[in-house]
Amino acid sequence: MSIDLTMIWAFIIAFGIFAYVVMDGFDLGIGILFPSFAVGEERDQAMNSIAPVWDGNETWLVLGGGGLFAAFPLAYAIILPATYPLVIAMLLGLVFRGVAFEFRWRDPGHRAFWDMAFSGGSLVAALTQGMILGAILQGITVADRAYAGSWWDWLTPYTLLTGLGVVAGYALLGSTWLVWKTEGSAQDHAYRLTLRAMIATLLLLLAVSLYTPLLDAKYWQRWFAMPNVLFAAQVPVLTAIIAALLFWGLRMRWEASLFLLSLGIFLLGMIGLGVSMWPYVVPDSVTIWDAAAPLRSQVFMLIGVAITMPLILAYTGWAYWVFRGKVGKEGYH
Amino acid sequence: MFENADALLLARIQFAFTVSFHFIFPAFSIGLASYLAVLEALWLKTGKALYFDLFKYWLKIFAVAFAMGVVSGIVMSYQFGTNWSVFSDKAGPVIGPLMAYEVLTAFFLEAGFLGVMLFGLERVGKKLHFIATLMVAAGTAVSAFWILSVNSWMQTPAGFEMGANGQFLPGDSWWDIVFNPSFPFRLVHTVIAAYLTTAFVVGAVGAWHLLKDRQNAHARKMFSMAMWMAALVAPIQIFAGDMHGLNTLEHQPAKVMAMEGHYQSHPDGAPFIVAGIPNSKEQRVDYAIEIPKASSIILKHDPNAPLAGLDTIPKEDHPPVGVVFWAFRIMVGLGFAMLGLGLWSLIARWRGRLYEWPVLHKAALVMGPSGFVAVIAGWIVTEVGRQPFTVYGLLRTAQSASPLDAPAVGASLLAFIFVYFAVFGTGTWYLLRLMKVAPKAQLEGDETQEGPIRSAGITPGPAQKQAIPPQDSAADGGDGQ
């Protein structure tokens, strides 16, 4: 199989989704953990650690959605109606989460309410994103280039499990980010949260990994048949190694490394997802080639990506660099 | 609930609702980002603290408006797939790439530099900070470029081929797609509209504070700048709108017939109907007040030029007339009111009474929201005028929607209505509260005022308390305006 533009585009979209998951993942994770931080200094530190970057992080979601629309329009047109209530709930969750960044400072009298909106919005967005993932993996009824199921098909024990898995995973990203960016009592609290989030994430990851091959014989094939198993088996092995490092690092009170190790777990999860789904974009009815935009659209966009992506990564990196270091108790001086 | 409702109609209401709400914020933030860039440039060039004070004043407002624009915009990028999946499948190969370019060249740019613009002055220094402000302003404008190209392609599709599977496929040249026939006109008209919208908000805020204190130098400066914009740009906008209308007449004559209320053809000169009640059932305008031949003069520059009416168009292709007819009159009326205020301000300037004429200030205050109303009205004219098609003349709205049950669409519509009014209503109230605070010089030696950091609310605890009280005391004077 030679590499064609459709495969390149599948990797670009996967990269965009991965970038979103890890970057907005820690924002949403902080939102999920927010109620456990003390009102005042601890919460303000947590909020300040992401205030300058959350908007850029969320833009990757627009790239994921917009990119899917552009590169695989048929997949976009099938997946969104199939997960309709989840998508709407996610968007509304993100509305509450996003405005809370500004509103909580504009209205000290109702700060408790906007803190709740920040946290609730983050939780809903994370849960629904995980459930959308589960709904795609468990399969979507397709007929005649369109979704052909009912509007509750997405609600199953499996999707609830994947939803909780993503909530726990984001919480892990959020807590390890806070370990890196805060100090004092907020950091102590973040270390405690990291332990819990880590255990929850690993247990749910294990549960999803065991459940998925049972959903469909094809998943079983992709994971356990020769020669796939030789590659696929590396994924759980590496995950176990990273998990062990995470526990060790937590005891040693590592800082930035804990966050980077958590990213490693997500990267392996993404690779595992690739093993399960490839080459389908809607398992098992639409492959990436079925859904792909025509060559001219792919080429036109690839030129844009090739020119802009290095710039985007450069100035995004610069923006993170500007706000590097501990967030401090006094905000940015 | 909704079991017997029409899923298509609910989907249309949902899109109209979410896009109208969303449009309000970029219409304001496109102009405001540029205004902030101008203020910062003037500050860097002249070193006058006045400009920096104004920059910080409007930066707080920008931050709140921009956040609302972002979250309501993300909804839009998914509405195409959730509610218009057939349209997305068919038109995706052509318009999808344009929207991807919007993300790559505009959204990342504005979002990437926003953090530095809001919180980074002390960390990066004046020059880099100014570049960040410029990048945010450029991002908002580039975003308008791409999304209006998409919208224009739906109005005047060009440069495509039809695929065997019913998809619109790109032809040889993306240039033909991006620069489709209505795009240059729509882009100019819409971007100017965004600048005017901002100018009238800034003018109204300046006027409000002049009414309270004529000596306020900051209020004077912002009022004067806004009135220059009104006087210079409103006439340009009327001209640009006229050009856009002529372009529409060429490519979407049915839309112009609806705007004019011309159910019947006029072989020797068509009247301009100033007001009346379009009656689509009887195909006539009831109680019409007409200026004979005026429509032919405007559209053809010849009083006796024949103009075709909706009677030349198959009935199933008629756009709704009443909504388009009235929205058009609201937009044009407000455009001329803006021009009038601009001219009035020139007279006031000439007579040396720009800051001493309370009636002018009251008029400017009343005109504060006029840009938003005009923008939404214009949007209604062009979008409702495109009906009954999503891709004009080629793909019907009725054949574009997702295969969803009415209860799903209805329930989500209710959720959007409830959340948007609650969240954006509150946000608008916060904006008005910020605008009510009198703009003033920062206190000498008050180090808490050195950067926009605190002003954007990033500073926790004690510093926040220091910065806020003078504002709160002003804000407690009443509600809203």
C-alpha cells in the first residue's frame, strides 16, 4: 500500500484531534477538578495558569471539526447527526466554560456561579467528547451516504465507559499541569489529585481496552491476529511502563515530567485508537477513502497546512514561552 | 413535544438563531480589534498616556466580547454537520477547504496572540505587544475574508463541477471559487459594516460620558474619533451597498425583486416602494407608498428601464418577500441615519460645538446599537433572499438538512435559546457595565495600572480590589445604560 494524500490527511486530522485533546484536555481537566480547590488563591492560580492559552487550545477543536468537514466531508456528515445530542451538549458546555474565564472577573458578586459554570461546562464537554469517541467505535448505522439510526443510539454502557475514561484522563492532564505551574498549597493539592486521577485513568483505560475487542470480532482481529499483534502488543507494554514511571515520579515529586508522562499515556491511547479503527473513519462502514474529499481539495488544503502549520506551532510555542514558569500568587507581573 | 413539528423548519430556526447571535460579536470585535491597534499605535507614536488609557479601557470590553464570539463561533463550525449534513456532504469538497483556511490563517492567529495581547505587555515589551495586537486585528479581518467567501459561494456558486455522487467538486481553479462573483462586494460591504458598528458603539460610549462630564478628555477623544469614522465611512458604505445591490441584481434577481417588493414586472420604469405590506398570497404590496420610476433610476440609472418582477420566476423559487422587504428598509434607513449623524458631527466640529451639543450626544447615544441592527438586518436580507436554496439555484434548503427527528432538533433549539439568552444576555450586561465606567487617566505612580494585565482581570486578590472600586462606584449608579 503506497502512501496517498488521503492517508496524509487522515494523519493530519488525527494530529489535530490529538493536539486538541492534550491542549484543551488540561484546560478541561482543571475545570473538572476546580471545585476541589479552595476559593480564593488556589482557584485563582489554577485559572491564571490557563487564562492566556485556553483560547488557542480550543482552536484545535475547530481545526478538528473544520478539517474533518473539509478533508472527509462524508464522515463529518454521518458522525455529527449520529451523535447529535452529544455534540450539542458539548458545544453548550464549552459556551459556559469559555465565558467563565472573563465573567468570573467581571462580576465578583456571582463568582461562585461562574466557577460552577466553568467546572460544569468542562465536565460536560469532557464527558460528551469521550462518549462521542465511544459512539464512533461501537459503530454507526449508515445507509445511502447518511446516518440511518435513531437519535438515542449513542447511549450505551460502552459509551458511558469511554466518557468517564476521558473525564479521568483530562483530570490527570489538568492535575499534572497544575503540579508544573503552581506552588504552595495549590501544588500540594495537585499532587494529591494526580494520584487519584492516575488510578482512575489507568483503570478506565484498561476497562475500555478489554471491552473494545469484545464489541466486534474485527477489533479482536486487528489487535490479536498475526502479524498485527507484534506491533499492537507494544501499546499496552509501553503504557504499563509509563504508568510505573508516573507512580515513581509522583513519589519523587517530579514536576514537568509528570505532565509529559501523562501526555505519553494519551499518545499511546491515540495509537491504540488508530490500531482499532484503521482504515475506517466510521467503523465498519466508511473508510477514509470512501469519505475523502477529491484530490483538488486535498492538494489545495495541503498547501495551506504546509505553509501555516509551522508558523502556527511557532507562535503558539512562543505564547506558551511568554507565560512560562510558575503562575505565582500575584498573577502576571 | 415537537413530534408533529417540521424538522426542517426547526433546523432553519436553529441556524438563523445561532448565526444571528454569533454575528453580533464578530461584527463588533472586527472593528474593535482594529480600533485597539490604532490606539496602541498612536500611543507608541506620540507617547501620550491618553491613548494608552483608552486602549486599556476598550481592551477590557474587547476581552469579554471576544470570548462570547469564540464560544458562539465554535457552535457554528459544528452546525453544518449536526443540522445540515446533506449540504455538508455535497458542498464539503468546495467550501470545506475555505473554512479550513479560515481556521489555519485566522482563528489560530487571533487566538494565539490574544493571550499576549490581554496579559503579556509587561512580559514582552511594547513593540512585541503591539505586534500581538496587530496579529489579533489581522486575524479577525482574515476570518471575515474566508467565511464571507464561503457565504458568497453559496449565493453565487462558481468554479465547480458536479460529481457523479451528487457532490459539488472543485474545478481547475480555486481562484474562481474563492473570488466568486458576489464575494468582493459582500466582503467590502460587510467589513465596512463591522467598522461602522464599532464606531457607533464607541461614539455612544463617548457621548454618554460627555453628557455626564463635557470636560472628560478621554470621552472627547473617543467621541471625536468615532464621529470621524461616521462622517467618512458612512457615505462609503452607502456607495458600497449600492454596488453590492447591483451585483445582486445581476446574479440573484429574485432577491432584488423581494427587496423591492416587485411582484409584478414593470416594462416602463419601476417605482420604489418606500413602505407597504407585501402580500404574497395576492402577489402585491398593500398600502404601498411609491416613488414612481425611482427603482429603475437606482438599479438601472434610467427612469424608463424595464424591471422584471417575481411573476417571471417560478413560484416554487420565490424567496419570502415580507421579511426581505422590511429587513432591507431597516438596513437602508439606518445607513442614512448614520450618514446623517456623521454630517451633523461635521457641522458641530465646524461650529466648534462637537463637545458642547447635548442633543448631538443624545442622538449619538441612541444610535449606539444601530450598527448591530443594521448588520443583522442586512444579513437577513441576503440569507432569506437566498431561499429556497442553500447553494443558489442548485441545492434546495429542503434537500440539505440532516436526517434528524423533529424532537431532537426542537429540544436542541430550546437549549440554545435558553443558554444563549442567559449567557450572552449576562455578558452584554457586563459589557454595558464596563462601558458605564468613565474613561479616565490612570493615577500617577499607581503601579497596579501599568499593564492591561489587571484590566483583563487576571490579577487575583488584593490588586483586583485596588483596581475595581472607582469603577464599581460608577457602575452602581443604575442599571444598563
